[in-house]
Amino acid sequence: MSRIADAPTRAVPWRPSASRATLELRAELLARTRSFFAGRGVLEVETPQLCAATVPDVHLHSVGVRLAAFDRPLFLQTSPELAMKRLLAAGSGPIYQIARAFRDGEIGRRHNPEFTLVEWYRPGLDDHRLMDEVEALLTDLLPAALRAQPAQRWRYRELFRDRLDVDPLGDPLQRLREVAGPTAPPGLERDDLLAFLLTHRIEPGFPHDRLLFVHDFPASQAALARLAPDAEGDQVGRRFEVWAGGLELANGYWELGDPVEQRARFERDLRERKNRGLDAVPIDERLLAALETGFPDCAGVALGFDRVVMLAAGAQHIGEVLAFSIDHA
Amino acid sequence: MASYGMNQLKNGLKLLIDSEPHVVVDLDFVKPGKGQAFTRARVRNLLTGRVTEKTYKASDSVEGADVVDTSMQYLYSDGTEWYFMNPESYEQIGADQAAMGGAELWILEQDVCNVTLWNGQPIQVTPPNFVELTVTRTDPGVRGDTSSGGNKPATLETGAVVKVPLFIQTGEKLRIDTRTGEYVSRAKE
């Protein structure tokens, strides 16, 4: 009766997770991306994926690597931003990179722990001018149906007011909890609760026929963006995100260039890592040293390339646009 | 019972949620561009069959439920409980109407069923996918139009009523798919 278990050969699932047609589409979109930047005089660069430091963001989990031939631990990068900013400080001018990035713990329909980012930096542009450029690139890459209507831009605060009748900056925590409802995980802090509201209560209602930008995030979610007062005089982070076809595609910043403020944010993240019982990570002293010599006024953005391919291919799972997804790798 | 971190959740895993056993039927990972990640799980309550959605933070953990599937032989019923025996240990156990969930319509003594136990108690009985049962009563076939694939009700020896083709007679043994409750064919002798 155990003929299945005793079978001499068992099929090893070796085949790609993407179809040949999707791989062709992926190659086509990569070529169009390179041509877009070549046409605008943006230099393609490649920076190391193995670095001595990594971002301390409590919600990002770097993959640590030990080499036999190197005496310090290294980290696979969660994005190429730290190294690219050092190139900018060294006077590179506008640069872009099509980079593999690695984030532990991120597996799902829209996430693969190893994925591809198109990340670029534009000296002289602010977040709004960079949104224009993101829109231009996505117009080159995405199917027409996903951009049939003109793109919309929402201030984070206005979006929450419009969709949930709540002020994410001004309303008390209790009010946000009421709006989140009983299915929200208990005990969420303010920023985590806002993340829940955005991903679970707002994002599912986003239109699928236009690009939608959200900008001016709460100051507490500024990450590596500079702060500025919004139209109502409250401090906001000059960050933006963009959605198309229900997928969050990109995260952009009017970059913080101040080394003192940058160090303070790294240290705050490290304290928060400790509070949450996460491993400490080394602070990127090389980046801070680079910022101290002067950093060009610039904006930068990271675009999830695999998700762009998903939208172009009509794929429901990220594995369909990767030659081999993590469970096939 | 073990507890599971979000990275350990898988479809089919049995979890204790709000003090009741559930099985994971679908999982998704949800994360904003920056900030807190969530795991969204669709879970089926093994007592009620109801499917609900649960959202967890990346750092949450969930208690596992002691739920096991066992093959057991159906012995008899006293009208309120249906008794099953573990063929290896000869241990006997009674399942109530809720756990039977309609399985009693398809099984005869000696049939081997899948009995789902939670903390050792039966919560669900699943009959074999196909059973063979004898027709105890059905009207004689109506002459005439058989090409239209007409059918009629037939009562089986377990009391179940199924739709059968017009040519089936009382006393015949039929093959039934218990998942749909539908007639498949005459049983092959």
C-alpha cells in the first residue's frame, strides 16, 4: 500500500514560476526603463548588495551574511539608498539603479524576500517634481487601462478625511481605534494604527483606472525625508507613495541632507529596535560622514519593479513575474 | 500546545482563536510603503464552519490547537450519539449530532470515517467520499421519455433521499458521492 512513498523517482518541481511570455515582457519593461533614464541623462549605477551597515527601520529586516574571508558581518541591502546617497555626496549628479533588494519576513502575493527596485535620485528636484517624473515613467511602463484617467494627488491628511472622516494628525488615538474597528489587532500604537487604516480601510477602495499619489506623510513616518509645515501649519514628512491598479508601487522622498538630524533618526530607530527586542544594526557612519561634507538638494524614489511587471502582465501573484519565486529558488 | 509566529503560519495549520479551533484557509502579507506589516488570515471555525478574517501584527503569535484527524470505524448509534472505534487501540468514542454534521446519512456499521478530534473529542466526522447503499424505496420508473435525463427521489437504507435516474428500482445498490450527496452510478457487483 505504500507504493507512493516507495516510488524510486519523485518529481522535483524545477520549472520556472514565470511563463516565457512574462519573462519577455519583463525584459521589455527593463529595456524601456533604461531607455527612459538614458533619454533624461540619468546615469545608471551599481552599488554593493553586501554592505557593512543597513537601515535601522524597525519594520525592515535585513539579511545578515558572514563571509569566511571578511572579518565583519555584512548585510544584504533592503534598498540601495545608503550607497547611492554616498555617490550623490561625491558629486555623481542624477543616478538610477535597477537593484536586487532583500527583506526578511516579507512573503505574500505582492512580496518576495528577494525583489527588484528601480531607485533613482534627482538633484535639484523636490518631491512634487519627482512625482511628475514617476508619473512619466509609469506612463511608459503601465497598460493604458490603468491610467485612463488623469493621475490624482492626495495629501495624506486629506485622504484620511475624505475616506474615513478622521484627521490622522489631529484626532486622538481613541478616535482612530474606533474607525479601525474590532478586527484591527489590539494595542496598535498611533503610526501602526495609521498603517492599518491605510492598508485595510483605504487602499482596497483605490481606483484602478488612474495613478494615485499620496504625499505629506505624518512627521513620525518621515523616515529619510525632510520635514516641512503643511498648508495647515503642521509638520509633515515630504514623502510620497504611488498606487496603480490597487498596488502600492513606489515610495519617494525629498531627501534629508542634514547629518545631525539623520544621526538622531538612526539613533531613535535603534532605541525602538531595542524596545521591540530586535537585533541592533550598525549605524552607517560612512553615509553620515558623506552627508557632513555636503549633500545636494535632491529627491529620490524607489519603485517596486516586480509589481510594475505584475500590473503589465495582469498577474495576481508576484511569483508569476519572477523566473523563480522564493519557494522555487 | 505550541504557539506560532507570523512567519510560521501556513494554510491548513490548526489554531486556537477566541478559544475555538480554526484552520487557516488563506494567508496574505500586507505592508505599507514604510511601517508596520500585517498578516491577514482567513480562518475556518472547525466547530461552526464559519470563515472569518483575522489581522495580526508581524510580531504577534497565535496559539496552536490540538486538532488531529484519525481514521475510525463506525460501530453503532443509540440515537443521540454515533460510536466510533480506533482500529489500532480499540478505544471507542461517541460523536454528537453537531460533530456528525450529516455524515450519519451516508454511513453503515463497519464503515471507516475520518474523525477530527480536538483535545481528544470528536468535532467533525467525514464519511468516505464514495459509499455504496441499497435503495429501500422508490417509485417504479415512469415509461416513456428517458432521453431527457429525468430523475426521481429514492430512499436509501440509511434514510438518505437522493435523486436517481428513472430506471433505478427498489433493492438496487447505488454508488453515491457523499461530498455532493449525488448519485454516481449503479454499484458494480
